[in-house]
Amino acid sequence: MLLGLLAAGSRHGYELKRAHDERLPRARPLAFGQVYSTLGRLQRDGLVAPSGQEREGGPERTAYALTADGRAALERWLAEVEPPMPYVASTLFAKVVVALLVADADRARDYLVAQRQAHTERLRELTAVKTAPSASLDDIVAADFAIAHLDADLRWLRTTLDRVADWHREVHS
Amino acid sequence: MTQLQARGVVKAYGRTPALRGVTLDVTEGEIVAVTGPSGCGKSTLLHCLAGILRPDAGEVSWNGHRIDTWSEAARSRLRRTEFGVLLQFGQLVAELTAAENVALPLLLAGTGRRAARTAALSWMDRLGVAELADTRPGEMSGGQQQRCAMARALVTEPRVLFADEPTGALDTLTGEQVLTQLVRLAREQRTTVVLVTHEPQIAAYADREVILRDGMVDHTGLGLDTPLPGGRR
């Protein structure tokens, strides 16, 4: 991500953090320490290089720019297809499986109902965010991403319950 | 204030039950999504609330007056003046232009031709389809047709808009734009909306979600009758 943000021109650490948080408005904000440690690693690997010093009232700040290797690495990263869900790993998935396995069906149901409600409320919140007249394209794209995942979780929860009901009917008929 | 009310509404098609005792209150200005799997009775509930269908048992009230006992003519008058209906496929009249389609409910209610056209054009303008005024439905995209259908549903400034899968026939982005407009206009006009959908993403546009399952309101959202392993329910 940092290489991508440097593609537009050199930037110092603070600018990179700000650009990251703006472009990914629903992501966890990037910590400063993380920006500098990543820049250090990228510099060590020859993917970025210091491009100048800047001082505006405060401490001196180093700006970084992509090197030719850095640009090549960015292009490779962009061209590389992400493995589509190589492992089915999510706390939600694990919890539902465990909830369905535990002996106390009432407690499992309470959990599923509460989880569904929390998902639905979040879906509504994000829908309000993206339909607000002031929403930026970054806000909308980020909200869309979260909405699509919540929607998938909700469908999966519903289908799982239906499957369990079918299975139960078969076993007990 | 409760504007629409269903009390123990039962409806069957022949021997197939569609609604098995649905109770629901809708407050003025509220946007309520009625959701649930196919065949859960959501469209039937919408038709009963809108006075299109008469329940076999139970009551449907509008502003405190029972409408399920009214004659077809009286319910039809209520639908023309107070209610607007938007279906999945706009169902515009193919032989009429967009503006004529939008003006139709006003003409049926006795508004003069010129005033009806002016109102129609103003609503089409608000929905961004004014330039299609003299176009026939066959020459429009699905999204354009649905915007015209929405203008037609809103042209009488109804107190309640009943929308049955209004974006079901549109691609995701167009559906989203149509729905955003619908919700914005409803809020501006303080129009109550009863929105039937099976999509959680669409239901998220509403203030509240009522889930039907097998013809009954499912308060858990997960199927009250779903047995879980472990025996006890």
C-alpha cells in the first residue's frame, strides 16, 4: 500500500499516514511507528530511497520516493491475483460452528440472533454512510466493501440455519 | 402515530396459507422493510396492507379506520388518493409516453390534463428523467423505466408508498441509485414506505426490518421454528 501511495510522487511519513487513512477511510488507521518501520524495511530492500529533507517549524522530516525496483515491485504486486479465500478462517465462522455443536440449543440460538442483529445494524449504519450526500467516492467504495461482506455473512447465517433445520428434520423423521 | 396496522391477518390462496396471523404497526413517515425468503408471504402482506387483497381473517386499519371491511370501490379510492404502488417491473403502459404514464394516476383522480402533465414533469425532473417525457417505455433502460414508475407512484403525493422488490430487475448500481432516490424523496415528503425485499442490503435502507417466515412475523430473524442440534428448542 505504501508503495502505491508513493507512486504519485515522494512523500514523508506523516503524509503517507494521512493519505492511507484518507484512501481507506474504513480501515484501521495506520500507526506512525508502523509507517516508519515499513519505510525502513522498504529502504533496506532498495524499494524506496530518501528524496530530501524538509523542515517546517517542527522536526526535520525525510521524504521518500520509489526506486525503479520499488516501481517494479508495485507493478508485480498489482498484477498478482490474490488467492481467493485459501482458508476458511473467521471468528464468526468458528463461533457459529461451535454454537451449533454445543448442547445448549437455546444459548446457540441467542448467540445467532444477537449476531444477526449486530450485523443488520452495522449494515444499516454503513448504508447511511454511503448514501449521505456528503459521502466521498472513497467512503462509498469502503462502505460497499464492508456491506458486501456483511451481506454475505447474513446470507450464510440464514442458509446455515436452513441446512441445520433440514438436517434435523431428516434425522428425526 | 400509527398509520397502518395489521392485526392477526390471515390469508390463504385456496388451501395454501400465505399469512398465518400477522400483526404489524407502521408509524407515519417510517420506512419499513418487509423481508423473508421466497414464499414467506411478504407480497401478500403488502397487498393486504394496501387494500388490494382482503384478508380471510384479522383486521387492517388505516389511520384507525378498518379498511378490510370496506367495499372494493372505497378501497380503490383510498389507493388512488393516499397510496402509491411501485412494483419490480415498472409496469408502465407501453402505448403511452413516459409523461403520460406518470400523469395517469392524476388523470384517473380527475385532475385536468395540463395540471397533470405539469405535475408529472416536475416529478420526472426530480428523478432525473425529465428528458424522457415523450419517450415510450420500450425505448428506455430498466433503470429509466423504474424511475418513471417511481414518479408515477409519487405524483399523487401519497401518504404511503408500497414498493414490492422495486430494484429486483435492476443491476446493483442502478438499483442502488433508484433506492437512494426513493428513500430521499420519501424522507423529504414524510411519506411512509413499506418496502418488500428479500435482500438484506436493500432492507438496510429502511429504518426497521420486519421478517416474515412461513406467513408469520419472525422476531428472531433466524426462523423461530428452526430446531438446533441438541434437541431442546
